[in-house]
Amino acid sequence: MVVQEPVAEPVPEKPKLMMYGEIGVLDEAQVRSTFERVWRGPMTDCQKQGGDMISGDTIVRLRVNHGGVVKWAYLKETNLGDRNVEKCILDAVRNTTWPTPEGGEDGIAEQELPFADYADRPPVEWPADKAHSAVAQHASSLSSCRKAVAGSFVATIIVNKNGSVASVGIQQPDETADDAADCMVGVLRKITFPKTGSWPAKVTFDIP
């Protein structure tokens, strides 16, 4: 008599654990591809809008919801020296559909965007202390612009030969600081700096 050994029943697979939180992950390659598409399109027009004197480096930081829509975006770093160009860049980012995050409701991305210098003769680079005396006279107004916003603001200004301001750009600490940054730009545009000599100058400094 042959005794058959009992056949072991298959062990059921454990269900995969799915983690889902507030912040998910964006596909890096898809994000880079999206930035490249925006870079070749509307951002090219942004630089043309600023003219030959506007160049430098920026880092865009943005938060995208699960539908690929931008919830907020700001320039984590910028030394372009033109708020209008900076806003144009951010508008281009906001008007784009982005990859959807995995494992979370939203995703956060950053990308460096360099703007090449196309001027035959770029502005003269000033050290930060060249602007300190003129800016210090408006410290109270600049401080009032901050309101409840904490963190560092960094301004970059293109100064005309006669010391007037040609354009102002600003680096802000986070996505909540748009109004404070706009207010500071308004104050800085009214400042008269030392005359630059035979050619416009560019200066970057921390806002007190």
C-alpha cells in the first residue's frame, strides 16, 4: 500500500504595502524633459524680454499636485537682475503640465536654469559693498516689506551710468514671499546709486 504524502497548500502572497503620503516622488527624467521643453519655448522669450544686460543663473523650485498642476513656484536662487524676466520664467513654469507624483499627493522639483550672456559688453560687476551705503538709507522701508516673512532676500540690480536703476531682480526665501519681494523691488527701484562711469554696472547684495 502506497501512502501519499499530503500536498502542502501554497502560501498566499502577502499584500504589497502601498505607502501614500503628502509628498510623493516625481520622475527625474520626465521632470528634466518637461523643463527642457519649457526652456526651448516660452523661456527663450523671457530672456529676450529682458535685453542684452540680463544674464545669470537661476534655480526654480516648484510643487506639483497629483494632476500635474503647479501649486506654487519660486526662484530659490537668481542673479538675473530683472524681476519681470523672473516672473516670466515662473509664469512659464506655472502654465506647463508636469509629471504626476508617485506615492503622494504632491511632488517637489528643482532645476537649475542658466541664462547665457549675449551682450557684446556685459555690465561691470560691482562688489556688494558698493551698494551698501545707498541701500542702508532705505533699510526701514525694506524691513516693512518683510511683514511676517522670515529668511534671506538677495537683490541683483543693473545700475545705469548715471546711478539710476535700470532693473531689479530678487531672490526670495520661499513660496510665501512673493508680495514681500515685489514690495522690496519697488523700494529698490527708487534708489540712486553711485555713478558707474562709462558703462552700466551689476551688483548683488543681501537685503538688510
